[in-house]
Amino acid sequence: MAYYEDDDLLMLSGIQHFAFCPRQWGLIHIEQQWEENHLTVEGRWLHRKVDNPHAMERNKNVVHLRSVALVSHELGFSGIADLLELTAAQSQDNNTIEVPKFPGRWTVYPIEYKHGRPKINEVDEVQLCAQAMCLEEMYQIDIQEGAFFYESIRRRFPVVFTIELREQVKHYSAMMHEIFDAGITPQAEYHSYCRSCSLNDKCFVNSLKRATSVNHYLKQIDEE
């Protein structure tokens, strides 16, 4: 199993970028490029309302911790969890954690805030699963489930951390470190979702789309 030193850690949030588009991740995390669009602005404003590392809220047997620092030397990630929902454990279960401000032991349920809607693929899910895997490594616990809170539908969307999802996280982690160490941004590939990407102009994918269309047109002529 790989073990990454502190200097080799990558941003955990980057796994969502990588799952969406490896080139987008490379432009942001290798070339340090970034552009805003209405989607990124909405997401940033949502997290400004949520992120407060000093906020702790307790309601009877439930505690909310916000902006919790995460790290995994096995995955090679460091980052921040939007919200950890802690529930008071009924017994001295080893699969729990202690919180200095609140006596007793607590089960952990990670929650990530998103401004959009649930995706049809694992683009968002790998980020939440990576957070859970960081927490498991940090506290030597097992976390089976977490949730997204999607602003557009104003409700939670639970995610089960299956073996398949965990393997996908490990696969992406290995690929991200390999590409980052090589320092080479992945090549552009045009997809329908490119239109919503804030880095569309910097990616040159539109040129690729036009070239593909021209080549397809010329091929059709040759066939005729």
C-alpha cells in the first residue's frame, strides 16, 4: 500500500475535478489556472455560508462540526470536510470517536454541501467517499454512509461507501499522483458537459470540437 509524505499530499477536493474531467483537474492543480462562472460562484457562496471551522452545534444527542481538517497518507490527500454530524453512541463502541468539548463517544456521519443536483455518475460520490476514508484512517473507525445536501433540492442525498466506490477512489488517487508527478496536463477530450466548465476557454476543447467536426465532414465527402 502506498504511503505519501506530507509534501506529496494533493487537495482532496481535486478528486471531484478529476472524476469530472482529468484535464480540468490538471489545468487547476498542475497549471494553477482558474476561471469563475455562475456555477462556481454559486458553489463558493454556498460554502461561505457553511464553512466555519470554529462552529460547533449541539442539539441533544447530535453534534455538528464544520470545516473539519482531513488527511490520508494512504490516499495522499488533505482537505476539509464541510460538516461532520456526530451522534451520541449508546455504548463504548470502538467504532466511535471522542470530542474534547463533548463528553462521551460519537458516531461519525460526513455531509458535503453542493449547490447543484445529484449526479447520475460517481463524480460527487468519490469526493465524499474519500473524506470518509480519510476519517477512517485518522480515527481508526469504519464509516459506511454519508450524505450530500443539495441546495437546489434542499434535502439530503445519502451515499453508501461500497467496496466498488472505495476502489474507484483508490484508482483515482493513484492516477492523480502519477499525473501530478509527471507534471503533464491530460489532453482535451470534448464532451457535452464541456459547455458548463468554467475553464472552457483555457482548455481549447472548442478547437478540438471544431477540428473533429471538420474531419467528420471531410470523411463524409470522401465516402460519397
